[in-house]
Amino acid sequence: NAGVTQTPKFQVLKTGQSMTLQCAQDMNHEYMSWYRQDPGMGLRLIHYSVGAGITDQGEVPNGYNVSRSTTEDFPLRLLSAAPSQTSVYFCASSRTAFTYNSPLHFGNGTRLTVT
Amino acid sequence: SQQGEEDPQALSIQEGENATMNCSYKTSINNLQWYRQNSGRGLVHLILIRSNEREKHSGRLRVTLDTSKKSSSLLITASRAADTASYFCATAPQGGSEKLVFGKGTKLTVNP
């Protein structure tokens, strides 16, 4: 199994450009989420989904959109990139919608630089 | 805002020594989890402890949870150079378990 696959691994954008970070999992997990990791800030939740067709906001949702049309895919869209969105982005999934017993499985991240 | 805070921020030890990292959190939780992150990689789940559990073991890892003090500790015994990584605690808050909240991590260096 591939687990959680994120593409691309690296991306450089100019301010104002838009792009989509891809995330796919092959474990039939209900729950998927996006985090950003910044130095000294740990991981912060951007958006999450508890199942196909259902999404909700995390701690830092502004400037990002998500959709969940299938169980497998959870893309993250940057609408108009800003330098403050320079970060490493992680997609993660878990078997169930509630994290009582299900740990998160992480992808290897997308390193995004906005100039 | 961050729910969990790890202490210390950085820890450097010699191979064979034990490493202890602490995590404090603010609100009631359903469970607390520990993750490891090697440089440039995604996080890997280590252990999950539920709010009604006090101690859990997995190989060389021992996790304790004190809900009265809102704190947890991760002990790695007989450390190896391969244990060099950042370690994060994450909490699943009661009433919001869909949002796993991570601390800022402890950077562990194990010197050979």
C-alpha cells in the first residue's frame, strides 16, 4: 500500500498565483486533514473532512479551500498565494472520523515557497 | 491555539541513555498521542493513550498520562542514534475530537 501520497514535493509560487496541493490515500480512511508546519509553531490544522462530501475548518483556514468528492482524495487549494503561506504542508488520514482510537497517517509533505 | 506544549524544546543525550519528554495541555481530552518526525519526513504515530489510562508501553517506549495535572510524559529507554528526531504530543479534545491538536515538539539528538 502507498498510504498517504502528496504531490508535488516542492513548489515555488509567486504572490497572487493559485495552485492545488494533491493528497490521496488508499487505505479507505474516513477522515482526512491538512496541516501546515512552520518553524517554532508546530503543526496547525487548516481543514479536515470526516467523510466524502463533508469538510470543516480547522485553526487556520483563511486563504485555503478544500473539497472531498471521493473517499480517496482531499485536495487543498490556495486561492491567491501570499508569502505568509510559505510552509510545509502535510496531509493526514485516519480510519475513523473521531480520533478516539485511530491514529493519523501522514504523507511526506509539500514544501511550498511563495515569493 | 496550541493545546499541548512539549518540554524541553531540545534534548541531547548519549546513546544508551534514557530520554524523557513532557507534554502539558489545557483542556479535557479523549486521548493523547505521541508522534515522531524524522528530518524532512512526515510524522509517524508512536503510541495512543486514552483519558482513562495511566500508563502504556510499546517496545522501548513508555507513556504516562496524568489527567489531574493535564500532563503526559514519553520515556525512551536505552536510546539509539536512530531515535534522533522531533517528538510531538497531540491531543484529541473532548467535544472536538475531529481536531487533533499538536504541540510544538521536542527535538531529540542521540549522540553515538
